[in-house]
Amino acid sequence: MIGFDLQEVKRIKDEDKLLQKIALESEIAYIERFVKNKKEKVATLWAVKEAVFKALDVSSGEISFKEIELCHKESGAPIIILHGKAKKRFEMLKGKEINVSISHQKSIVGAVVEICT
């Protein structure tokens, strides 16, 4: 299954409030390193989590944003770790791997998530 999402960076009005709603402590710590383009990073996190919801074929009401964790390899490549209901849904779909691709410019960000079975 594939999920895709685009976000306009300017739609993020209060990035700190949004982070409290959708982000895990590890994600907040990562984003805090990017003071100059923090809104872009928050919009990217939002897009990734929305793309995961779509790939899992669920809504944010069924699975919490905080059950989806965006991490990064040493190379900087993004990886997704699922927790709780999100992980159970992935297992129900007989998922074996999650691939994620992120693209961002100053005004718009996008994410594609693929669940391989």
C-alpha cells in the first residue's frame, strides 16, 4: 500500500503547539536542532505521518500521531517505526517493510510511504 501527502509550510501557524499534538519526544528533539527552518521540519513530520495513515488505510482518529515515529539513519535517511495500534495494523496488513521518501522545498513538503508485504 502507498500513502502520499503534501503540506504547505505556511499553513503551520504554531509549530510548537502542533509538535505537542503529533510528535514524540525524540522527534521534537530532532526538530529543535533546526531553528532556522523549524516550520519546514514540522510540516515534513506532519506530511510523513499523514502519508503513513494513508498507507495503513486508517484515519488519525483510529491511530494516534504518536504511534508513528519518524527517525533517521546516520546517513540522514528517514525511517518509520510504528507503535501500538499502528504496529498492529501494519501486522494485520502482513507488512514486512516500510519505505519512506521525503521531499521539501521552502514552501511545500511531501512524503511518500510504501508498505511492502
